[in-house]
Amino acid sequence: MNIVFLLVSGIFNVGQVDSVTNGFASIEYRDLKNDIAYIDVSLQGAACKVSEGDTVIFNSQKIVDCL
């Protein structure tokens, strides 16, 4: 599947990493209503090394790419 389709359909989101603590990244992103939302996503199985301030593509279970 095309990554643009997955982003537009809400299967994946783009957000910025606020903090990395105890194996989880706290990510700030815009939800489908364009409200600011936060989620903690496990770093286990992350597709890249994540640091504070990184922009990432993610779903509720893992980070799938860093931009």
C-alpha cells in the first residue's frame, strides 16, 4: 500500500517526539479532527533510532519510519 494512502486514511500518523523514557516515545500529533493529541508508543521494533524532536510516522503500536 502507498504510504500517502495510509497517512490520509488515518492508519498511520505523523508526529513529533516529545520525550523518550523507559522504552516509550511520547509523540505529539494532530488527530483527524486537527486537534493536538499525545500518545506513548513502544520503541520495541521501531524502524529507526528515535530521539526527542524527531518527526516520525507511527501507528498505535510502533514507529514505522523517521523523517
